Amino acid sequence: MLKYFNVESSKIACWVNSSNFGAHEQSLIFIHGSGGDHSAWSHQYARLHKYYNILAIDLPGHGRSKGSGESDVGNYCLWVRKLLDILHLKNPILVGHSLGAAITLQFALNYPQKIEGIVAVGGGMKMPVNPSLLEFLKTNPAEAIELICKFSLAKENREKFMAPLIKNLTHARIDVLHGDLSACDKFDLTQELSKISLKALVICGAEDKMTPPDFSSQITESISGAKLCLIEGAGHMVMMERPKEFNEALNKFALSISKPV
């Protein structure tokens, strides 16, 4: 169910377990990508809510949350930290996609004591955005969004997911989406990523054209002990395109770092 939390006088919307929220011994904190919202994770919380405390966040300015969005990954990290400080969920694992992956990696550097592990999905140490796309988003947002969605999906999955993905991203405020992409473009952890000491899983669709598998390989090689999971038949929206394989990898990782009761 959707629930609202007051963070710095702003209402932040999150999908949480409809029952037993907070009662489980582990928590999965899902952070969506640029212009997205909690619904990006519907294939995850629909399956995993019986086993984990689920918190799928609408970042400020996204979905049902108030606010104006940010254009800096560190600022988004601060919002997530304040939300976690309010909720005190048990043994949280951050799971972030695209922009959310950047937030997750930065959070692991800034606030490692707040979480037990991280899952970076479709991310990179750097996540450059073509300047032409940023400009196109201002001048012709509808075509820019269609282009983003096209390249976010493996070719074989476009017929199934293209229309709903466009519909979802069309609901995003263009200034917020532009700010998100600008935040990705400025993101650079090439000199710091090796400082992450938390347990980490890196997931990428084998056909990801937005953040190619090489980006995920670089993250894995930089974080000691990190595991890489490449999922065949999926592009950038791997958690939607291949939910069964994604959830199996996520669940296996969470169980590997669970603490004895």
C-alpha cells in the first residue's frame, strides 16, 4: 500500500507492506531511476513483501511525493537518509536502479553505518548523459521520452513494455526528469568506489544500452567482494523485463547477508 511520511515538512510517498511492515528481520529499500516512481519495482514488492519489510520510495518531486526534485545525487542521498532515520527499519539493504544505483553507491560511501548491503542495478561509476538528449528533452519532451524508453528495453521486450513505460515516464515533470539526468551526468565515483566496504550485488541486463554491462563490471571490480549478476534477455529495465531472475538474485543476496536471529 502507499503510505506518506513527513520528511523535512515534505510528504514523501512510499509503497510499504500492507501488513507486517517493520516486523520482518530484513528490509529492502527500493530507489527508482530518473523520472520514475515506486511502480518500477511492482514486480519485486508483489513477490517479496511476505519475506521483507518493503520500502519503495517516490523520491521528492516524483510520483506522489511532494517537492521539486534534485539535480545532485548527494542531495537525494540526504533525503533517503532522513527517511531511514524516521523509520528505523531492521537490517536495510538499498536497491537502486539507474539514478537509484548512483544514489545507492553514494549512500554506501556517505552513510555506511545506516545499511547492511547494497544492490546497484543498471549503474556505473560514471553515468554520462548525451548533452543532445538533455537539450532534446527541453525542446521536444515527448520524442525524447520515447527515445529514452526505446533504449531502456531489450529489443525483444519492447512490444510488451514500451507503451506502459512511455505512459509512466510521461507523468514525470520534465524539469524533474531533466534534473535527474543532470545528476547522473555529474556523477563520478571513479576515485572513491573502492572505499565501499559493504556487501554488494551488481545487476545488469545483458542487453542494457543505457548503462552497458561493462559499467557494472567496473563497479564489481572496484568494490571488494562484490558479485556481478548479468541477466540475459533484458535491457536497462531488467527488474521489469526479467523479474523472476532478478528476484532470485536479489533474494539470494539478501539471504547471504542475513543475521542469525
